[in-house]
Amino acid sequence: MNKRMSWAKMAGQAVTHAALIACSLVFLIPLYWLVSSSLKTDAQLHAWPPVWFPSPLTGEHYVKGLQFIPFPRMLGNTLIVACLSVVGTVLSCSLVAYSLANLRWKGRNLLFLVLLGTMMLPGQVTMIPLFVLFAKMGWVDTFAPLTVPHFFGGAFAIFLMRQFFLGIPRDLSEAARIDGCGPWGVYHRIILPLSKPVIATVALFSFMGAWNDYMGPLIYLSNPENFTLSLGLAMFNSQYGSFPGQLMAVTTVMVAPILLLFFLTQRTFIQGMSTSGIKG
């Protein structure tokens, strides 16, 4: 009987893994096509039936594609926006989440509900008022509209961090208070060191959002000197869309850092996501 149950369990696991592998292939095929197309010759790009395995491999599309746009400057602009967004999001959201999860004050649950309500507000509703506000402040065509708002918190990141902080045993905070730690001491001596998974998760989400953001730079940036990679890719597509190999190469270069970052942090990322809903 036990042997039969063991075989049934193994068969179930095999079916589950086969289904997961099949689903992963569905998502990996477009990525493979992107990378392989960037390494094909022009003849292979226009061949029919399609060439799935390019031979010989060529890197000329990368050389030519990165010459058409000022890639180093756009990369620097994108890194500035992304890094400032990460710093602002982690600092502001962790402070707000700590207050909502660990400090007792009147109206905090109501404020948390209002905060969650803002997640239902589409970005298109606030787009024009924000542009008018930033224009009056003289921030248009600078990185300020793309970075400063992150220093005032974000509802989704606050929600994730609050849920994680609620899962940290309160005995640790109480013990720290008995030893003389105030709220700030508990925050940076107890809460933050124990919250590396959720901090990494929020940082990764913030970095990916800033790296891939197209609408924000399109609205607020007009000087080509300030363009980010997303705007550069759109500009390249409009001017050199008839060169698919070079377009694929530039797109691969833009996607590669995000993929590398995710694979390096996937364990921490998954841990942060899976433990952010322990307590409501």
C-alpha cells in the first residue's frame, strides 16, 4: 500500500514538473527569439521558414545598434533615476510601514485603509494634475518628477512591508524597548535587519519599475541629454525600425540587466513575497 502511494506521489510530482516546464517554455520562447534574432545575419532574419538556431553567430547588430543611440549617457540617466527611486522607496515605505505595524496611534487603521484605496486610483487620473504641479515647481525636463515622489512612499510597497513587519515577533521589539531602545532604535536595530527579504523585494520592484518606465520620461523629459533607455529604445524604433537585427540587439541590452538582477536575487525575492502575508 505504501509502495503504491509512493509511486502515485512520484507520478503526481512528475506531472506537476512537466506542466511547469511546459509553461516556462511558453514564456522563454519570446526571450530566446529576441536574443537569437540579435545574433542572426540579415539573410537569416528575413528567411522563411524562420531560422531558430542562427549559424554563424554575428555581433554586428550590437555594434551598429549601440552606435545609433548615445547608449552610455542614456544608461547613466536610467541608473540615476532607478537608484534614487530605490533609495527613496525603501526609506519612506519602511518608515511608514513600521509606523503602521509597530506603533500604536489613533486612526492608523483608517489611514491604512485610505492608503490601500489609493491603489485603486488609475495613474491617468493624476497624470495631468501632477504635470501642472511639477511644471509650476520648475521640475519639468529634470529627473525630479521621476525620483522625488518615491521619497514620499508608495501604497503597494508600504502594504508589503507592513505585512512583513507584522510577522516579526513583537517580543523582540518589547525586549529592545526594555533595554532602552526608543522607536527609532527598534526600527533600525531590530526591524530592518530582520526585514532583508522584503526590503530586497521592494527594491527590486522599484528598480524594475524605474528601469522600464516609459510614460514618466516621455511626459517630463524633452532634452535628449536627459533621455533614459526606455525613451532611447522608442526613439531607435521610430528611426531605425526597418533594421530588426539592431532593434533586437538594443532591446536585448536593455532587458539583460533586469534578468540578471532577478536571477541574482530570486531566492530573496521569493522569500520576501511568500512571507509578506503572514498576518493581516
